[in-house]
Amino acid sequence: MVVRRRMVTGTRSTTRATTRRTVAPRGLGCFTLLVACTLLATGPAAARVWVEEDFGHSPLTRLRFVPPGQSQPTQNVVGATRSHTPTRGDTFYDLARFYDLGHNEIEAANPGIDEWIPDQSGRDVRVPTEWVLPCCTYEGIIINIPEMRLYYYPPSRKGAPREVITAPVGLGRLDWRTPTGKWRVTEKQKDPTWVLPESIRKERIADKGFSETSIPGGSPDNPLGHYRMRLSLDLYGIHGSNKPWGVGMLISHGCVRLYNEDIEKFFQIVPVGTPGAFVYQPVKAGERDGRVWLEVHPDLYGAQPAAWKETLGLLTQWKLADRVDEEKVFRALRERTGVPVDVTLDRPAAVISEDRGTAGRPEHETGS
């Protein structure tokens, strides 16, 4: 599907998606302002303008799936990739939030397109609203660290189709990594006060000279936003943000940041006691309509350097190794677009090789 929107050149339009002002994300510096000024000052047509009200009107992404081991064929690849025709004033930050994606997702899916002036490429922007579900649990909340995405599986009702609700997140910086592990939602808070752990307080004093011990709930400087779900994993939580551009980035001290419009909706539907887990799956494999699909993301924390062997193990675990085309698998591992790729073998099956030697391996394959 190609999404096109007309331009507004002075009066407010009745079409919501065209009345936008560019809101420069905090902390992105002078380059953001330079781009904005260039867009506004050059050419006869007005740049698209974005306003905060443009975001968050759509409901959370809710999709049906069929997990492995059911009487029906497995369908654990969900959603559909779309496209967007960019106009002047669009940036990847605006488009990502508008389509409820992380910046990382839209950037990886569109190599070669400038994130600040995508309209200059002359190409449609790929909108990657399609996902392979992480392995292997389909209950509660699963947050896959490498793709920076949350999957919530509401309690299933007997005889009803299974559903998953998904949204992008921001996670821990390289020096404050989000850990893997299981947990439960222990508490929900509206407008939570942020009481700074001493380690973070020392960092803020050293970096910025800020010495406060807490930030009041509802304050624009509060990084928790307006909603927080505390976890049984000590000091970690799922919450909003005062920096929406950080969704899809390694930006936090390990906690999970969502767009404020997303955490508000999750806050209403996720009960206290919901189980969850942080998992680390740069490569995901799934099935849809009898075809095999692979979704590959960068190994953000460098935790799985042997991408080929990890992928082979995954395909073997799912009993899919004899159904995939080895060259298609290697191409997916090289490109790492974060978009599900059909890797089904369309010729007589051959045994997939565990050791191809150095030649032909993806550039990011560094060892076993």
C-alpha cells in the first residue's frame, strides 16, 4: 500500500495527516535546525509540518497468529510491509512515530535514504509493519532486545484466535545494558516520581552538574513520562519518555521506554502480575502460508557473533533447516533489514551446510 498525502500551504486542512510542524527532537543539535531551516527556505512548495497531535490516534497494533504445535498450520509471521511516499518536511523520526515504529526499524528497512530528507531520494519509504514473532513463548510480555520491540500476548480465550499486540521501545545504552531474564509486572503508577539511583545520580553530576535526588511526577524533565509499570527485576520498568525520538534507540539506563501514547494504552490493558521476559534474538524464524521467513537485526550488544551457527541452530530447532535456501539465508544475514524475508527453498531439498568455510559468510560472522 502506498500512502500519499497532499500538501498544506497556509490554511489548516481538514485532512489531519497533512497539518504538521516539524518538532526537532531534543539533543539532536544544530544539524536538526539546519535541516529544518533548509527545508523551509528552499523551493516553492511549503514543507510538511508536524504537530504532537498528529501522533497516537491509531489503536495499538493488534494481530492474529497461530503458534506452532496447533491443529492449524503455523502462522507466526504477522502484519504487512507498506510504503509511504515522502514529501518535504518528512523525517524518519516523524514517520517512525506516525506508523508506531522505532527509528531503528525504519532506518534499517531503507538503506541509502537520508533520514532527514527522505523525499530527496525519489523513492518510497518502506514501512516495515511486519514481524516474525520471537521464539518460543506466547504468553505475557516479550521484549526482544536486538529489534527493540515489545510483544504482548493477552490471555487467550478458549476457541478464540490468538492475538499479539506490539509496539517499539527504547532500551539500555551500551554502558547500561538491558539484561535478559524473566520477570512480572508488580505495580502500575500514573505520573510516577523518579527517585534517582545513586549510580545514575553520580553520572548526572559528572556529566551535567545535575544533583537532584528525585524528579516530580508529571514534570517535563521526568524521563518516566506519565505511566510506569514496575517489574520484579529490581530497578527496571516499562514506562513513557520525555524524549519520544529515543524509541528505537539505546538511550536508557536499562529500562524500557515507549512512546507516551503507547504506554498509556498498555497501562490500561496489562494487569499487575503479567509475566514477561527480556530475550535476545537478533535472528527470528517463522512460517506463513507454508513458506519459511527469516527476520534479521543487528547484534546490538555483540552477544551473538556467530550469526550463521546461531541461525542454523534456530532453523534446526524449528525443523525448518531442510526447507530453506542457503543463499537466501546468507543474503538476509548480510542485509539485516529487520523485515521478514522469504527464504523458502524452491528447488529440490539439500542438506544445509554447517561449515561453509570463510568464503560466502556474512561480513558480521566473526567466529563460533
